[in-house]
Amino acid sequence: MLTDIARALGIHDADVNWFEGTQLMLSALVVPAFAKLGDMVGHKRMLLISTAIVAIASLALPFAMTFAVFLACWAIQGVYVVWLPLEVALIYSRAHSAGFGWRRGEAYSMGSTEPAAVTAKAAGVLVAALEAGAIIGALAGGALVDAFDLRIVLLVPGIAVAACFFVILFGVREAGPATGGRLDTTGLALVSLALIAFTGGLSLLRIEGPASPLAWGVTALGLALLVPFVFWERRQADPVIDVKMFINPSLWPVFLTAGLFGVSVLGAQAPLSTFARTDPSVTGYGLGTEGFATSLIIGIYLIAMIVGALLYPRLANLTSPRLALIVAAILVGAGYLLFLPLHATYAQVVTNMVIAGLGSGALVASLPATAAAAAPPSQTGVATGLTNSVKTVGGAIASCAFGIALSTGLATGTAGSLTGYLTVWTVCGVTAFAAAVALLVVPRNAFRDAARQNI
């Protein structure tokens, strides 16, 4: 519906890129704060608050018919990125406490459970529901916008999110007492400034080009601001982000995998769509598909993600979570590297996307679940949130790099260059295989429940 939105706002099609950019920046900012607050005051409470914020922003969209106000509402919707980390942390905490009762804030044993296995299964179902919703939303949005006024169609997501608020309020229970503590506002401010500068610098690089000294300077400033942040956090008894998690042998490969995975899952979808729409009779490459045929590729990819998300816990149970993660990363890498020789026909592109989709679905489901299993009990929300934050940063870097790559080299009219597309697929494939290599150093029984360590 972006073209319809652009016409309603009276803006150029290119300006819709600001929607993605501002939402991505806000998303990167809210995850550390909401994840930490989830551990402190309760994951359900922060899930409710974030859902209320997204509902209000979504319901305001149909009435925000100026570019600035619409952009602000669209960006605020980016708070939704904390939902999956908070949900996984909530499920892990509930599974962990399922074998315990709570009396006056003290735990007493009521039996045993397998929180890591339960969380892996639940995460698969969550991601399957997420992708099913994406498919239904895309199909419904495309049908409704042709039949009804745009403002009426834009009300639908807001109503859906508002309904979710009451489902959470009455249908979800909290998992035991929260950890409490004091929010490290200085650390939060430092990491927020670093993320703003870094993602802002990447946006400038995409707009101004790689020759811009200002863009490189702002990006470097973002990286430099991480140094005082790390020094500050290491001195805090209750940091907003426990930087020691980044040297934990079970966690750092997960965070690295999340960042490398963000390159393909967040950075490669727009190039896929534009490649499919490119007319081969003019450029010599592309598929020349119409809108529906292009959407069908995305839909099949999302279905493959659903299958991958549901298969991951089964594979992890039969082998090990570590091996299942490695297999998922290899599938993503293989799917994108297959584009290098096989991209001339619709069937080839769909086959490649199915392979990549199976691995992508498994990784989307497994990364927050494995982070929750490996993190200290008081840091499950932060650990799951970090997988999303790092993935977002990886996607932002890729989006910038891919935009530059596609505009470099020989291109006809407004089409991206073939060299650029080959670069996109190569980077996606190589980063996925790099993630698989990083996961090889994870301890063999990491992310597994203690009762299954010797299996």
C-alpha cells in the first residue's frame, strides 16, 4: 500500500524510504530499554505497555494525513520489535518457574521441567504465527486497498493490535516475581546515542553516497561512543546491558549469528523484490514479474519460514540446539549462493528462496530462545532483546551497503545493476556461512536443559 500512502500524503515514491529508516532507528533504541525493564518490572507488564503504544500509533495513522505526523506515527509503531524478545523471555521464565511455586516471594520445588526445550517449541509456534499474520496481512491489505478508502484500510492494523492488548491483559499471566532494581539511565543514554549516531551515519551513507566525509564521521562517532558505554557498564552493579554476555562462550556466537543473519533477513528482501520486477527484455536480467507474481515469491518464502520455525525444535531435540542452529545457517547461505548461477527463471528464484526461507524461519525462532537458555535468569529479557538489536544493526549495515552496490556499475534506467545483485547474494551467502562457522565454537551442549546434557 506504500504507493497509495505516498499519493495520499502528496510525496514522491522515494520518500517512503524514510518510513523504514525512522522506524528502524527507533526500533534499535527501544529494545535495550524495554528488554531491561521487562526483567526489572515484569515481561508481561512491558509487553502490555509496548502493545498499547503500538496500538495508539496505529490507530492514529489514518488521521495523520501530513507527512511529518504520519512519519512520527509510523516510526512509533517500531516499538513492536520488542514483542518477540519479551514473549520468548516470558515463556522461558514461566517454563523455568513451572517446577516451582511462589510463596511470599520465595520459590519452593514442585517438580521438574525443561525450560529450554519448552521455549524452543513455543518460539517456533510464535514465529509461525508471525509469518502467517504477515501473509494474511499482505493479502488482505492488497485486496482491501482496492475496494475501500485508504483511511479505512489503515484502521485494520490498529484494531488488531488493540485487540491484542486485551488478549495479553486477560489471557497472559506473569512468570514469578520480577528482579527489580534501578534502571541504568546513564548507560541507556550512552547506548542510545551510539545507536542513533551509527544508524544515522548509515542512512547518510545511503543518501549522500560513500564519498561523504560527514556520513563516515557520524558512523565512526557511533562506534566511538560504544567505548565509554562499555567502560560505564562494567562498573555498574545492575547495568542496562551486561557486556560480559558478549564474551560468554555460549552467547557471543549467538549475537554474532544474529548480526550476520540480519544482513539477509532484513537487508535482502527489497533487492529480491526489485530483481523480480526488473524487465529482462530491457536489462538482460531479472524476471519481469507483475505485482502478484512478485508477492507470490515473498509468500512462498514466508511459508518456508513457517516450516523452518516449526521444524527447528524437532531437529534440536533429535540432535542438539547447536547443530540445529548450524544447519539453519547453512541453509540460508546455500539458498543465497545458489542465486549466483541460478537466477534466470521464476522456478530457480523460488527454489532458492525456499531453501533460504527454511533456514531463516529456524533462525528467527531459535536465536531469542537460545539466548534465553544461555543467559543468567535475571537477564533473559536483555539477552533475547540483544538478538533483535544486533540483528537490526546487521540489517541496517546491509541495507546501506546493498543500496550502494545496486547503484554502482552498469544499470539501465532505474534498474539496479546485475553486479549489484550478485554482490547482494554473495554477501548474504558468505555471512550466513560465517555464522555457521562461529557457531562451531559454542559448547556442544549449550542451550540444552540440564536433564538432557548427557544425551
